[in-house]
Amino acid sequence: MNSRTDVSLTTQAFWFLVAKTVGFALTMALPLVLVRALSQVEFGVYKQAFLLISTAVSILPLGFGMSAFYFFPRARTNQRAIVLHILSVHFVVGALAAA
């Protein structure tokens, strides 16, 4: 019986490829469906909201996620403190964005 740690890298890469392909297909299909289902004004509002949210999602973290990936594996003794710091920074940035 395979445990979670026994799954090969090829299997993981396959499922990642499947997920990325499904995500790409949905990303391509959703605007085509919405342009037919919504009026021109409603679709324009949707596009503006989508642009605003996607820009905020890319700008608001300020690259903090990449620095977390750098520090987390290197500090074996301080992992709880690092996780707490990561969560607190994301909470503060999310709260500021919500305000």
C-alpha cells in the first residue's frame, strides 16, 4: 500500500500537468461563456473587477511568499515561529486590502 511519501515524482508531475491543463481550459472557456451570458455592461464590470482583483493578488504580497520559501526549509528549529510570522504577515496584508 502506497503512503503519501511513496508517490513517485512522475506521478506527482502527471497530476500537476492534469490540473494545470484543466485550469487552462477553464480559464479559456469562462470568458467565452460569460460574454454570451452577460450583457455588454455586466461583462465590462466583470472584466474591470477581474483586472482589479488579479492586479491586487499579484502586488499585495510584495514577494513575501518567495522569501518564506527561502527561510522556511533552512530554519529547522524555528519553524513554528516562521509559520506564525508568515501567517501574521498574510493576515495583516489581507486586512489592509479588505480595509
